[in-house]
Amino acid sequence: MPDISTNLAGIKSPNPFWLASAPPTNSGYQVMKAFDAGWGGAVWKTLGVPVVNVSSRYGGLNHKDNRMVGFNNIELISDRPLKDNLREIEEVKKYFPNHAVIASLMVETKEQWHQIVKDVENAGSDGIELNFGCPHGMCERGMGSAVGQEPKVLQTIVEWVKEVSTIPVIVKLTPNISDITEPAQAAHAGGGDAISLINTIQSVIGVDIDQYVPYPIVDGQSTNGGYCGPAVKPIALNMLKNCAQHPGVDIPISGIGGIENWRDAVEFFLLGATNVQVCTAVMHYGFGIIREMIPGLERYMTEKGFETLDDFKGKALGNVKTWEHLNLEYKVKAEIKEDKCIGCQLCYIACEDGAHQAIRLSEDKENRVPEIIDENCVGCNLCSIVCPSEGCIAMVRQDDGQKVTTWNERMNSDDVPTTFNDERAGGIGHFVPEPTDALGMG
């Protein structure tokens, strides 16, 4: 069997699957139940000065099959007394000494940071996670994402924590920022041992069109909340990639955002994550999903010949380029397999109205299998995405696979125009026009 144990900046756990700081880690009872089920670690629901939470707190965005794809919450940090949480952290470590218990923290002043760090260390925490990501409620008080959006402030607080901490410090980042690598670099500069990302995205999940109030409704009113769930995974993967590729970050990353199964986790590992944290999927399906995640990961590693997680961590990063480095010679076209077509004609509708008019309907009224118009097909892939029949539409390579031309190479070629006035421009952007009138537009 492959070895799936992990070591995130000195925090060891029997497997890479942690519970994120959230309602599933609100109490020692829940964390111990999760560890019994098989989870490798847990980040305790954020500790600080206890708050009073509202009712209701959650909103959901469901797919047409009623599967929750997006989740919104307006719940804040722990509303339980700090002493109760500290006692339960100590109890969990007594019964599960080899599992990772990380204390998520959020306070304001330097003195408060120093004190609470000492408190959770004394309780036996294996690490600390600084919550600089919460996008609602706490940020209005100058905490959470209000810190995560100010790299200099973030770095200062990390430095405060590192003055007293003797255990690893993870800095949790907010996605509500233009460039997540800036706070990531600040976390590194401040002495942070690792980063975790992403926290929830500021959002309004929907509006009750009869009561005229966004969800969730609190006595006829509402507020923006934090968006998470499967729908945010693409955003999380992109921000993970940005940090993993940036030379100024260069510390381990705990991946968070829309992870529901072992395949999701593998995608995060391939883009540079050392481990992953899960929240919404557990709130939807329960702790038991770990019983599929662990064997699924082990099976994948066995099939690929990977002995440890490090064998494939970041393996996809080298294949992620900026657009101008992609091969313009690579060509694919759609191909419809008649034996798998169910005649719904969704591909025709999508291409005709939303793409390149490269699909036609058969003149034979009894034959509902659409046909590809080769000369119009640009290989955009839309038809295969909307097709409900698995394997019905394939994208078949047309070029010989020998020639490679990138946009950069093409722009540096003598065959490419340098002004819009050149008839060879052909609509390609990023040219500098020759000014011939007051507006410089020719």
C-alpha cells in the first residue's frame, strides 16, 4: 500500500484529509467522531472572543437534480467559551495523539494574539491557523478578510504570533483579493510556516422574490456571506496554482475549496498542495465520506505507481502556462459517435446560437443525429460539454503534432503587422495604431 501520511510544515497526520475550520469542528465530540471515521486532522472552529451568532445562517444553491453545488453562510467564529474549547482540544489530543489538531485563531491586539497562542499551545494543539479570510461579520470589525486584504498588516500579525509560538503557524488567506500571491508572500515574509487557501468568497446566494430579502433571512433582513462548496473549486485551484508557482511564496500549502471526493483532492495535490481541508462536503454528506476518499486515493496512487504523496505533488504545475505560451498549431475538431447519440440535439442548439454554427441537422427527418460541418468547427469543445450522453462527442486531433508556434513567437515574426493600418492585422489585438488624427485611431 502507498504511504499517504503527510507532514505540513512539521504537522504530521496519518493521511492528508483534514476538516477545515467550520461548524464540523465546533466541538471535541465532533472532532473525535471524525477521527474515529478516519480523518487525519482537524482545524478547530475559529477561537477568539466568543460571538453571538444569528438564526438562520445558511443558504444553498442547488443543481437541477437537487444536488447542492454552492453554499453560503453568515456564521461567525466560535460562540462557545474559550475555556471549553481549550479543555476539549486537550481531551482530543489525549485520545488521538497521532492525529493533527490545529487551532484556528482570530483576535485583534498584539497582547490578545500572544495570550491565545500560549493558551492553545498549552492545550496541546499541533499547530495554529491564523484566520485572515472570513469575509463577513468579522471583517467589519477589522479582522478576518480585512487583514487578509492588507499584506503589510497580515505580515505584522504573523510576526506577532511567531514571537511566542513554538508550534507551526499556518496563514489562511482570503480569495477576496485581486492577487492572492501578495498576502501569500507577506505570510512567508512574516515567518509563516505554511499557508492555507481558499477561505470563502464574499457573496449573496440569492433573493426571495416574494419577500424581497436575500438568503438566509434573519427577521426580514440579510447580509452578504461566505460562498463555498463544489462551485468554488475552480477558483481555489487557480489561486493554489498561482501561489505554488510563485517563487516569493515557497512555503507548504494546505488546499481548501470545493473538495468532495478523492479525485478533487488529487487535483489539489497535482497543483502543489501538501494536504487538503474539507468543510461543505461534510456538512452535506457527513464524516463518512472519508471512507471513500482514503481508498480512492490509495487506489489512484497504486495504479500510477506513486509510493508517497510527494511523488506527484505539483506534477501538473509545469503544464500550466500563460496563454501566450500555448501552441497555436494544435487543432481538434468534434466527432459525433452515432451509436451513442440520443437525438436531443443540444449540441446543435449550443453551437448554432452560442458558438460557430459548425453543426447541422440531418435532412433525413427520421435521423436525429447531428452532423459536424468541418470547415466551421474550431474545436471549441462546447458541444461535448453540453452533450448529456457520455462519450458521444469526441474532440479529435487534426494537426500532425510536429509544429509548435506560440503567440509570442507569432508576434515576433516578420509576418505579423505592427499597426492596425496594416491589412494583415486580421483582427488580432495588442497592436499599437499609427496616430493619424486627434484620437489616434486612424
